[in-house]
Amino acid sequence: MERTRVVVVGGGVAGCVMAKGLQDQCDVHLIDPKEYFEIAWAAMRAIVEPSFAERTLINHSEYLSQAHIITSAATNITESEVTTADGRRVGFDYLVIATGHAGGPEFTRSEKLHKYQGEHDKIKAAKSVLVVGGGPSGVELASEIIFAYPDKKVTLVHKGPRLLEFVGEKAGKKALNWLISKKVEVILDQSVDLESGSNGVYHTSGGETIHADCHYLCIGKPLASSWLMETCVRDSLDAHGRLMVDNKFRVKGHNNIFAIGDITDVPELKQGYLAQGHAAVVAKNVKLLMKGQSESKLATYKPASAFALVSLGKKEGVAQMMCLTLSGRIPGMIKSGDLFVGASRKNLGLKSN
Ligand SMILES: Cc1cc2nc3c(=O)[nH]c(=O)nc-3n(C[C@H](O)[C@H](O)[C@H](O)COP(=O)(O)OP(=O)(O)OC[C@H]3O[C@@H](n4cnc5c(N)ncnc54)[C@H](O)[C@@H]3O)c2cc1C
């Protein structure tokens, strides 16, 4: 009997959980330009402590023993097949789009490990570091650097009026106070002209001069949805480039095409643990559809209420749970020690260390 063909595009947390969940029951193809899955929220520590990256970069082949892995970017889709940059055409009965954000140019795990080693060497050699951007990436990177190297001069510049604008004001304030307590200089409401930075001297829009031996731009990656603009789902992209989905994650107007993770327009915080939840719902629905179940039997999803954790070094953190904000050791105990790396590995059936 022919097996149902499922194509998953994107090997981030959403796509890899999806592919793993269906690999033993369907003919699964995972398409990703990288040969590995990266635990995205652990990247800031991997820059400062490259040995940590050994556990956060996982070759897709390590957890997908039965699925087909295609190491190439998807470039087009029709109602029945996906085309890849290396010229392959992969047919599907069900398609799951999980392209969240584009990865970097490193296609192999060893290239990425090498990159982290280079970043680490740069930070280690620097006396002063400039971090541009006060979202979760900028705050976590500045925290990681000052935690590992308390004597370095770290400056964080953010163009907005407060840190962590994706969560409540109190959480941003707590992160700011933590950074200031560690002697990080935080400059708000200003931008930096990185082009003009020469010989370690940078100028801000407010006329301030910053001296830094190296800099990191942490302004958040754009969504990886531009490749969808000429495809059969182009009319289902909203003004922000997100795929509009129904409460079963089906892309608007398409019965056999699903989208999960950060690429969707689900009105909730964009978080990896929620993306895993999306994958679980779609895996369940694909299995039900394979059994010929009716529409009314399919699982539905309710957007989650706000819960986010931002690490502040290895021991502390700040958490936002709906309207409640908590900072210090308790959120630190939940996230900051291991950044959920062991749990994420276990979720893929791998050893936690
Ligand atoms: C600093 C920081 C801290 C965070 N902390 C947490 C946290 O504590 N907990 C939490 O749950 N979440 C956290 N998040 C959020 C979390 O990282 C994201 O929500 C999650 O990574 C989204 O997963 P995804 O699979 O949708 O997309 P991504 O992780 O962005 O993966 C997208 C995948 O698609 C691939 N891709 C892109 N374009 C194509 C293409 N054309 N063809 C094929 N493949 C393609 C990419 O290579 C990549 O593998 C944090 C994020 C940041 C930045």
C-alpha cells in the first residue's frame, strides 16, 4: 500500500518535531538548507561559550532515522509539490510550512561550530563589546557576555524607549536594572551608525561616542516568507509576511497545506515551546485525515496566553506570565542554567547531554 507523503519545509523546532512525529507512519521529507537543527534560543550562549553549542546543534539525521532529509532551500510550492534550490521536485499529500526565520549561511554543523569558536575568540580578546538591539537577543547576549567576563566593558544600545518591548514594561525594567547592576552601559532611544564605526569608535544618533573592540547586531531576523510570494499560498500571506491559518493550522484557502511556528499569524507570542505545540496538533490531524476522519474530528488550537522567559546570565532571568512579572533566581532556575537544551534534546529522543 502507498504511504501518505508528508513534506515538512523548515527544520527549526516546529519542523523537526513535526517530521519526527510522523516519520514512522508516513513517507516524510524534511527540507532545510542546513543539515542540522539548532536550538535557536541557546545561540547567545553558544557565541560566548562555544562548547555549549556541541549540544545545541543536532544533525537532522540524528533524530530522523526514517524520514528523507533534503539539504536545500525550498523555492516554490504548488498544490501538490515542492521545488528546491538544487532542482528537486518533491510530491506531497500534505505539506507543512515551518520556515520561521532564515538561518545563517552555515550549512554544516562543523561550519557553525567553527563560527561560534571565532565569535568566542573575538569576545575573549576584546576589552569592550557593543551590543546593538534591546530585544531578547540583545539582552541575552549582553547578559551572557557580562556573566562570563564581568570585567569587560559592555554597552547595549537600543533604539526604543525600553528593553524587551515584546513583553510588559515591568519585565523590561527588571532586565534593565539587572544589566545596570552588572555595570553594563545601556543607552535607550538611540541608534548606532555601524557603517561609520572605524577603529572601534561608534557614534549614536544622540551624539554619543562609544568605544568598542567588537560589535554584535541583535535586531531580530526577518521572517523567511519572501520565498512564498510567487507560490500557491501567496494570497494567504498577511501584511507582515505571516501565513494566515485557521484553528487547525491549515493555510487559509488550502485543505492539504498547513503552517506552524513563527511563520504563522496565530495571535500569541512567538515561542519555541508553542511551535512544538503547533506541531503536535498538526501531527494528530494528519494522522486523523489519513484514517479518513471527518472535519469535525480534527483537533483545534487555542492561542496561548503570554508566557516568556528571558535569561540574564546563567543563574537569573526575567519571566512574564500574563500580567505577572518575576525576576531573579526562580526564572533563572527554570531557564538560565541549561536554556532548555536537555529537555529539547530529550524531546527528539536524544540523550540530554
Ligand atoms: C534570544 C531568544 C530567546 C528565546 N527564548 C525562548 C525560550 O526561552 N523559549 C521558547 O520557547 N522560545 C524562545 N525563543 C523563540 C524561539 O526561538 C522561536 O519561537 C522558535 O525558534 C521558532 O521556531 P520555528 O521552527 O517556527 O522557526 P525557526 O526556529 O526560525 O526555524 C526555521 C527553519 O526554517 C528553515 N528555512 C528558512 N527558509 C527556508 C526555506 N526556504 N526552505 C527550507 N527551510 C527554510 C531555517 O533554516 C530554519 O531551520 C527565543 C528567541 C530568541 C531570539
